[in-house]
Amino acid sequence: MRESEVTSWCQARIQQYLAYAMFSHRWGDREPRFRQMLDQSRGVKPPPTGPGYEKLLRFCEKAVYDYDCKYVWSDTCCINKESSTELEEAIRAMYKWYSDASVCIVHLARSSSIRDFPSEPWFTRGWTLQELLAPRRMRFYGRDWTPICGEPRDRHVNDKQDESILVAISRLTEIPQNDLRNFSPSCNRVSEKMRWAAKRATTKVEDIAYSLIGIFKVSMPIAYGEGTEAFYTLMKVIAGQCTEPWFFAWCGEPSPYSCALPSSPACYRRLDPAMRTNGTGLVRSSLEYSLGANLEGLALVLGLLQDSVR
């Protein structure tokens, strides 16, 4: 065998042995936590009980028996949230973890078919946006752990290739099917991605920003307790890397820390639809612009056009 063939063979064997599954779900009652699972593994306390633990067991069963994954990860019990350092590392790396997983198993607690998607809470949560975009392979399970589409235990099924699922999700989330299939994180198309996020909610206000770090492929400090300043920091970081003038195409409540920046993703959703489509092409084709951010603030050089879309 050639050296390249040996390398490829070794990589394939390692990937197969280290294959892991990621869990995506809506948090419910009595979810098992890191400390509980640690105490159980040490024999200090018995296993947790309740619907959250039962859900975790079903996820593990699917990962092992249906996808031959020896390792699994769930956000409920695989992050030691007592350690701020570990929590920050997990938030920064979470997009990559989902992207590198062998499969992302999604549990839709209120769905049994595609027809139930419009009322499914999973599609309304902030963190599940990156859990939808990052994985290369996904499998959706309904409330009774039956696959939404396809045959049970068919480990070759990838719901990201299922046309009926993609059409339904795209219609519901306004995310193009190409992005659902193969999303590439970056700091471009800011207004479009923010409109996706605007339809979702988070329990903690800081998570509005933190849940978008991977989608925009940026790095920023994690500090729960900073409140709305987290989104301001995110936008400032994006401004330093974005090359599109329509970063500033928003309307609504400005950030309390800078009137040049929006206070939330919803500000991009309030933009006139005509401006979203007509204006972007005109600016790109007719004007030269520059955008930058530094310690002194934001700098924007941009031509102005008379509003002709109304």
C-alpha cells in the first residue's frame, strides 16, 4: 500500500472508532446534570430519575444500536457548569462539536410527523439554530422516538438529504435549503442570518449572542451576567470582520452601548423587504464601500442613494 493509502486507512479506522453522536432537544423537566451523572458513575448516588433521564437513555440507545457510536454528548450533563472556564470552552467549541459529529440525533418532543413542525418548540429556540446548521448528518425523531422519515435503524439515512424535511424546515425557518444541507459559517450575510435568529428565543439574554458565535465564526468573551452587552460585543466583533455594507441595514431599537448597532436580531427582521432585495444588489454593483472596527469605534465609508423603493 502507498503511504497515502495507509494514511487514509488509518484515518478512517480512527474516525470509525471515535465516532460520536450529539444530542439536540428542547430542555424539559428534571434533566440530568453533570454532577448527578458524575456521582452515579462513582457509585456515590443512584441514577437520576424522571423524564429527562429517560430521554437521555433513549438517545444513548439510538446512538449505540442504530449508529454504532461509542461516544455520546448531551448539553444537559456533559458540561460542568460549575466551572466558568469549562462552560466558556464548551460554548466556543460547540459548533465544531456538532459539525464533526458522526450524527446529530434530534428529539422533537411534540411532533410525530412533518405536519407537526409548525407547532414544534425545537424550531423556536436560540441554541437549536446552530444545532440545525452545523451537523453534516441529522436524524429527527418524534415524541415516541420513531423516525420522522425513513426506516428505523437505517444508519445510512441522513435527514439533511430528505427533500420533504428540507422543504418543511425551509418554509418554517426561512433558511434556504442549500444552507440546511451544507452551511458554511462566516461573517457575511449578516442581515439574513440575523433574521433566522430573530424568530427564536433564549432563556438567558446573553445566549442570544452566545448561540450565534459559531454561526458567524467569531470569538468573544463569555460572561453570564453582562446582559444585553453580550449582543453589542458580538456585533462589534462581526463589524470588524464583515465586508458587507448591509451590516447596517436594520431598523428598530439601537444598542444602549452604540446607536450605530442594533439591540437584537429582531432589528434586521423589521427591515423593509424591498430594501433587503433591491438595495443590496444596487450597493454592491454601483458603490465602493469600506467597513472597519477598532478601539476608537466603527468607521464606514458608503455612498448614499435616494430611497426609490417606496
